[in-house]
Amino acid sequence: MPELPEVETTRRGLAPHLEGRRIESVVIRNRALRWPIRRGLAEILSGQCIGVLSRRAKYLLIHCERGTLIVHLGMSGSLRIVTGETPIQKHDHFDLQVEGGAVMRLTDPRRFGAVLWSTDEPAQHKLLANLGPEPLSDQFDGETLYRATRGRKAAIKIAIMDAGIVVGVGNIYANEALFHARISPRVAAGKLSRERCARLARAIKDTLSAAISAGGSSLRDFVRADGSQGHFQHQTWVYNRAGEPCRICGARIRGLRQGQRASCYCPTCQR
DNA sequence: CGCCAGGCCTGCACGC
DNA sequence: TGCGTGCAGGCCTGGC
């Protein structure tokens, strides 16, 4: 599932193929994504020149001359660069072809993703306007995490997955970061000390950065239309390992559900 | 066959 | 009454 590192890796993989190119054609095969792709989008995009590709939280922003294409990969989405001859597969919903022949193809079996068009400043878009700080930016650190969690009774795992506190921390990395910070996912967010907030903010940054670095090494495969390179399937410390031994102390990793999501932690290493 | 996974928006219920 | 907060539902398909 695409988390922030996957979206960032995707952005970096797409950028050299799209930035500065003119859009030649757009094909929409299935507009029924999380929100329907608006009618007429193909006509709107055709002929526009693409500027830079950026990212906000897990939203990929493709800046164009007259607006911004906002793409979210949901749970099962992926974007690849292919050619016009690459066979269409079952869940290939959206193609954007630029001059020179490169095609950005959106594949999304579960259709939780989205392709939206915004003519305003994208930061003002309804979906982006109320987002918290980027985890890898200076706007997010131990102090901001400490302040944002004061008075919050919710578990810290829930809090770091709250986009109002920090964006882009999905279930896998929330579990992994808490393990690295040696903090139990069940601790009330408002009870974390400054020191523990600093450790957690640092762990979130390190975990996401490491995943992006790992993704970078598979960029070559990404561009090669193979696409299925899942660097994020790398071995985890706790995620999806309930019942298995902790890689540090050997204790059994525990599993529980928080906010209808699976949490995993080491009862010895994490307090 | 039924259930589950997951991101994340939306709407509802609650307490101050 | 209004706000912040917490919680559950819904969207989907593939895989077990």
C-alpha cells in the first residue's frame, strides 16, 4: 500500500518523464474512483504544459499551466511510465500521454484513489487546506508533536496517524516508528513527555527517510514499466509480525486493534 | 463463501 | 449553541 515514501518515490520516478512536457492526450477508462474523475478532464488537460511535480502528504501534485492535477493512490494505486504500446490491463483507469510518447498510467484495483483537477492554489483545495505539517520538514519536530498532543486522550498511535497532527504516517510506518522510539502504541498521547515526543518525531523522520532512500534504489525498475518492485515489503520490525519474536529481545510481538486498524508492538522494548 | 486489509473522508454522538 | 474530539461507516477487490 502506498504510504508517503512510496508516493515520494513515485514522484521522483515520474518527474524526469513529465516535467516540462506538453500533454498530448488523456484516456479515462474508468472514472469511478473514490471521487468520480470529472467529465471533460481529458479535454482540459490536452495541450497543457506540465510544470513541476510536488507532493503534499500522500497527494501527488502535477502542476500544469492552468491548474493542478491532484492524484492520490489510495490503498492499491500505482503510477508507472509506460509506452503507448504497453497492453492495457484490467485496472488501468487513467493514461496521460506527453509529447515524446511517454505515458503515465494509473492502475488501481480497489479504486480508493483519486484524480482531481484544481484551478485554485492546490494548498487551498478542500482536501489539502487543513493538513498538518509534513513529517520531513522543520515544521514537524518533538516540540510541535508535544504541543499538538497536549490534552489528547487518544492513544499515541492514533495521534500520529491523525493528519491534523502530522501527515503521511500510515499504519505500517506508525507501528515501525513507535517501535524505534520504544513507545507503546497504547500510551495516551497527552501523557508523552517532551523527551519521548522528541524521540518519536525523530523516529518518524528516520523511518520515512530510510524508506524513501530504499525506494530510490528501485527507481530504475520503476521507470522500466515493471512496476511491481515493492521495496516497502522490506522486512519490518513489528508490523504484521504479531506472535513472532522481537528482533531485538525475542519477546513475542503483540497485536491489537486501535481505531479499526492493526497495531503491533513489542511489550518489552516499548513502554 | 465470508472476511479482512487499508487511506481517509464524512457524518454522527458526546462532553464541556 | 458550538467546538473539539472520538468513533464508526463506507468506498473496493484480491487473497486467504
